[in-house]
Amino acid sequence: LLSGGSPSLLYPILVVKGGATSSFSAASKSAIMIFWSYKVLFGFLSDSFPIFGYKRKPYMIIGWSICASILIVLAREGHDIDPKNLVLMLSLSNFGYVWADTAADGFMVATARREPIKVRGKTQTFCYLALKSGH
């Protein structure tokens, strides 16, 4: 929802309602999605710098907390939000989402490695099946 919903909000709000140019809309979409380019870096950070001895769980909690708090602030802004603030808030919420998603992917891989050889991969298959069925 967040990875597809955030950029989808831009056109009707920025261009149709706000009268922004198409180049501003395209740049805004890139700004919102930029953190997906750094997913490997987020994985490195969560694996290399554990918080309270945990590699992934605190990063998931921190990421979802960032995402949820920014979206709550965004919801309280209402209809009269400045386009630049909208882009900034959606970018920050995606930052938290990517951070949590990266840590969750690492947790899933670590869990899948503990599966017996005969059933190895079922956890990953189930996770990706659940993910793709929502799209």
C-alpha cells in the first residue's frame, strides 16, 4: 500500500488539485521512492549495528514507528497541505517503511535458513505469496 499508494497520491493532489507542473510531479515521485535505492545500505546497517543485541527487531519497530508517526501527522494536516510538505512527509514515511521492510526481509531469510533442507524455502514462498496477493 505504501510503496504504490504514496506515488499514486501525487498526481491527483499535486497536478489536478494544486496545479503543479508535471516535472514537479515526476521529481516528487522520485524523491518519495529514493530510499528504495538504499535498501542494501539499510540491510548492512541492521546487520552490522545491533540495538540491545538484536539485529532486526528494533529496526522494524523504529521503521514502523517513523512511518506511522509521519502518516498520523500527514492525516492531521487535512486538505490544505502544502505540496512540498506532502512530498517531504511521504518521503519520510517511505524512509521508515523501507527501513522496516529491509529488517523484515533479513529476519525472514534468517528464519528460512533454520528450516530443514526438505522444506527449506517454504517460509520465503509463503511471505512472498502473501506480499504479492495484496498487489
